[in-house]
Amino acid sequence: MDLILDILGFLISIGFVWFTVRSSKSLVGSFFKKYYRLMTLAANVFGFGFLIETAGEIFRINGDLISTFHHILLIIAAIIFVYAGMVFPKEAEEVTKVK
């Protein structure tokens, strides 16, 4: 069951990466470059965490060590997501300033 959930998490992260890269190439993404770069980075870290967990399940690597790395990467991804949420309003304010 854990393997199925890890693979599902990895597939969801691929969806996050695809969505953020596609959105960053849009007109809105051209204005908010830093925000979309941070979102793509967070999605990649999120996916890498699930990839490590999946590899640990498949190759029977020490479960505690792999789980620790997995959770550390998820926390790092969450921090990047929150930071991107803080950057977006500042970036939006810069774009909408009338000079």
C-alpha cells in the first residue's frame, strides 16, 4: 500500500511541475517570473521526496533513513511554497505600480 501511495505522490508532483511550467510560459507567468520559478522548484523538491521514498520501497533500503529524507524534503517544499505565497503579492504590487 505504501508503494502505491508513493507512486501516486510522485505522479501528482509531475502534474504540479507540468502545471507550473506551463503556467510560467503564459502571459501572466511572464510578469511573475520569480513566483513561478519558486513554485516549480517546490514542485520538483516535492517530487524528489516521493521519488526517494518510492526507490526506498522498491530496493528495500533502510526505511527509517529514507522516510527521514522524504519528510525533510516535504518540509523544504512546504517552506518554498509558503515563501512563494509571500513573494507573489510583492511581485504583483511591483507589476501594477504606475510610474
